[in-house]
Amino acid sequence: MTIIQASSVNGQETVPVSVTLEINQTQSIGTACYVLGPNSGNTQSWEEETDYSGSLTFNANLNPSSAALSDVVFTSGEITTDGFSGSENIVVGGKRGLFTYSFGDVVRTVNSTIPDTPSSNKLNHARHGSIITRGSMSSSHLIFGEQGFANQTINLATTSDVLVKDETIFGVVNSGQSTLTVQQLSGSLLSGQFRANFQTAPGAVVSGSSDFSSVPVRGSGQSYVHAYKEEGTIVASATFTAPTAFGAWATDEGLSLSTGLESNSAGISYRLLYSLDLPATATSVPMTIELDGENNISVSIDVPSRGLTFPLVVVSNEGLEGNFDPVPNSAYQSRLIKGLPAGRSRDARLIFPREDMRFFRLGVME
């Protein structure tokens, strides 16, 4: 009599994950640029270092074996760029004056909806966006010896046509490529610990103009042109635990497994049942054992069309005690099969030369 048993190893399917990334490194420069009046020689700009803060959440599918991501969507979160302010002595039309500027915290709210599969860990900029939901840009202009001053505050979250905004959290301005990587830190048959690393550059650009010709202190035809450009790098990371594909299947089947090595009441390995796309309660597996016309042992296995999720290997010994040793592929009489690797989607027929008191099993490929 020949006895067939089975077990298996980690598969190739994906499981859904949702990860919140915390910003843990900042490097940003906010540049304020103003053109005062029609003479371009009045252009002045100031740069200030700013800090990023906040977090953002992405949903994705994770391949537990390769730690590759697909269907990535940044669904929520806020990124805040700290504001800055200052004042400068200026000369406009031969007259000295004082110019003050102030930028309130710029807050972007993430609102992506289109999935993206990273290519070499690089993200498609156009598929992950945000909008500026809070922030202000203020300025005032005082000419010494004149009465009064001109001032204005622009809401950066406005939808007015006077503003030109880059509404992506992965900006176009000197941003390069945005990347999202995942590495597995540890794992078992049921779950693994992963670390997600994200890097991008917001590259926000806000600009607008205002006509102050009616303000006496400015004189006829004077106007402001405002521009704010942000350049920097956001680095964020998070450590999270996700089930393996097998672990997710076990949960869906209502199983409470501690190691993943368990078998059901019929003595069939849960890993084998999962690999063969069978329910956890199955009492048999789709295989037949028979002698062929040359008195060889023929084992036929029905492989699911989605492919094996755990690679299988044939093991044997001369009795039911002691170790079962792997049978090398060279021992198969059939030339049409080269093992049972993960992903195989064609039915398999294994043929072995008959030996007295030889027992065969399907086992784990180590």
C-alpha cells in the first residue's frame, strides 16, 4: 500500500494592507519672491528653512513573499509646512520703504483616488494628489515719509484663478522620483513584520498678483506679484504587521492557528488544502494513485487553475517511521514534470519505479 500525505510552504498571493506613515525626517526651504511695481529691478526674494510634520495613510496590496506593493492609493492624511515671516528694507521708484511678509502654516490634505502599481519602487506622480486646505500669504508695503501703507493677505486654500498651485503631494518642482518601498523584517507562516519607507518632495508653487493703484502710498500703476515656492524632501516610514496570504486564508476560514503547521480533523495539512485551493474542512485531496502498465506507481494531482501557492515536493521512505527523504526530480519517470513549484497551474502526473515497502508523501519544500 502507498500512503500519500502533504504539507507546503509560503505562497505567492497578495493581502490587503493599510499603513500610516509618520514623517520622521524633514528638509525644506520656503522661498518668498515679490516683484514690486512694473520695474523688474524691484524683484526681491527671501529663503527660510521650514519643517514638515504630519502623516499620511496608503492602502495597497502586499505580496508577502516578495514584499512588493500594488494598487497603492494614498487615501488620507495631512502634511504641514511650518510658516515663516520677516521684513526687508526696499527701494521702489527711488523711495525707501519697508516690506514685511508672512506665510502661515501650509497644510495639504491628501485626496488620492486612482490606484498605482510602483515601477521599480517609483510612483506615478499624477496618481497621488493633495490640495492645499489651509495657509496664508500676507504682505505689507510702507514708504517712509508717506502716510499709510498697502497690505494684503491671500488665502492659499482659495480656488481663485489668481493662484497657480501644484496640487500634488509628489511635486513637479525639482522633485525627482517619489519612491515607496517595503522590506520584510521577520515572518512566520501566518504573519510577517514589514517596514514601509516613503520619500517624496512636495514642490508647492503658489503665485498671484494684486493691483494697488488706488492706494496713495503706492502711486499710480503700482502692483505686487507674489510667489511662494517650496522645495524639500519628505521622508516617512512605518513598521507594520500583515498576514501572509496563508494567514489571511486561515482567518477567512475561521481558523485560529498558532504555527500554521496544524492539520484538520481528517489529518490533512491546512497548508496543503490552501495550496490546492480547498476549504479547510476538506477530508480528501484531488489525487489518484495507481499502478501503470509497467508496474510503476502513478500519482496524479489535480492542480488548481490559479496555481499552487505552496511548492510541494515528494518524499519517501521504506516504512512509516523515521525521516522521509526528498525524491529528486531525476527519479520521476515522467519527463513532462519538473517538480511542483509555487505557481504551477497544470495538473501533474508523477510516475515512480515500484519498490517493495516504499511509501510516498507530498511534503514541504525546505
